Amino acid sequence: MVKLLSVGVLLMLFSVPVLAQDYEDHDGMLMNHGDGHLMDMAGGMVMGQNADTLPGGCDRISETKEITVHAGHKYAEKFPGRMFAFDTQEFNFKPCTKLTVHFVNEDNIRHQWMMHGLPKYLYPKGMFHLEASGPSKISGTLILPPGDKTYLVHCDIAQHMEKGMKAQLKVGKGDGDLPSIPGVTAYIVADDYKATLPELAIKAEADAATAAKAVAIAPPVKPVVKAPAPDDSSITGVTVIGLAIGLLISPFLARKFKGMSAAEVVTYVFDLLRTSFDSLVKWLASLMKMIMANKHKILPKK
Ligand SMILES: [Cu+2]
């Protein structure tokens, strides 16, 4: 009898988590924080809610649509190598559609349905964002802008997008496709799941053997005659002198350039260079003259 009772208690204990798996509905519990930001204490959040302001360029709401998007690990099973996904990877709506999204998170972790690239004057940070912790449902409404554009929709939790929770929403004809949308566009980093691991290992070994053979067959490469290395000591000397001069004149330059624009500084530097070049030429000319004069003086004596 005690045995039976304990089995009953155990069964009840195990059934509690199963019963608790019901989806929490955030929609009735959300508090409005203004600016289209709604939140509740259970981890539900809506940002960029806009049910009544028309985006610029929309004369009226063209259509009113409602969609339900599911999110969870199980939707990624058909995409090899992915961990999370939405149940839909591509959405298409007419410009100026009033869209209500019911977002159902089916995992025991946090997921988001985050849309980017919306006009920032209407949507804070250009985003419309639904977020739900654990198995739950949350809903939000926005009005899509006019024009043909493709919007990124993803889950922004670290690595969830890279692991597959990524979609695109095309308004009108869209303006192209985004990469790495599971089942829609090619992955930027493609994985190969056609071969099994032992097959891949054999292939890698064969590749390595071929490469080794190619190296053995290739004629010996003539050693390239190296040009004599420039005298390092002279470079060091010049560098040291340059550094010393730089250090000496930098306080003067800093004072000189204070309050000058970049263009003015450049003009000043070029002017300075030109003046120093001129005086260098003059100095060389006079030096030459002096030498020549000396030559003339010396030559007759020889
Ligand atoms: Cu996620």
C-alpha cells in the first residue's frame, strides 16, 4: 500500500512540469511604458509597437494582416547544422500593411522576433521587436513603410541568428535577398553534410598525399639571389636624428598649430618645406661658389 502511494506521489510530481508546459499568454499582462514599448514581469516584451501612425509616404493602410510565427529548436531540425529557427523564413507584404505578429516561443529559453531597418522617426532604433521567455505567446502590431525593401528579421540572443533563427520580410518586391536564411538563401559559411566523418578523413588524407607528391615532383626552386641589405646602421642614425629633431620642434609645432584647421596645418607644413628647400638650395649654391672660388685660387698655385 505504501509502495502504491509513493508511486502515485512520484507520478503526480512528474506530471506537474508536463502540465506547466502550457503557453503563457503575455498579451493580457503587458504594461505600456510609452513609445510603443510594452513589457510584463514574466519576460514578455514588445518594442516599436505602432498601430495607428502612418509612415511617411503611406496615404492609408493598404491591408490589415495577422500572422502567427512559431520559434523553437524543433523548427531547425530540417536545416542541417542549425539549432534554432522560426517556422517561416520568408514573409511578404504590401507596402503600408498594418501587420500584427503573434509570436509563439516553443522553447524553454528566450527568443525574439526582431525586425530591423524601419524608419527611425517612427520606430525607435529602426526596430520592431517581440520577445518572449520560455514557452509563451506575445503579440505586437506595426505599420510597414512604403517602397520595395527587404527587412532582416532575427533573434538577437547571442548566436541564435547564426544558429538559424533568421528570416527576411519583403515589403513590395523587396530589394534583394539576405544571406544565410535557412532553406531560402546560401549560407555564407557552408557546411558539408553529404559525406560522413570517416569518408571526410579518408579524403583529407588523400589530399595531403597528393599535395606531398606534387612537392616532390616539382623542380627545385633556384635560390633567389638576395640583394645586399641596406646598411642598417645608417638608417638607425637617420632615424635617431629625425626623432631628435621631431622631439625638439614638436612643442613649437603644437603651439603653432593650436586652433588651426587640418587644411591650414597642411598649407603651413608645405610652406615650411618649400622655404627650407629654398634656403638649402641657396646654401648649396653659395657652398659651390666658395669651392669654385677656392679651386680657382688653388689651381694657379699648382
Ligand atoms: Cu532566440
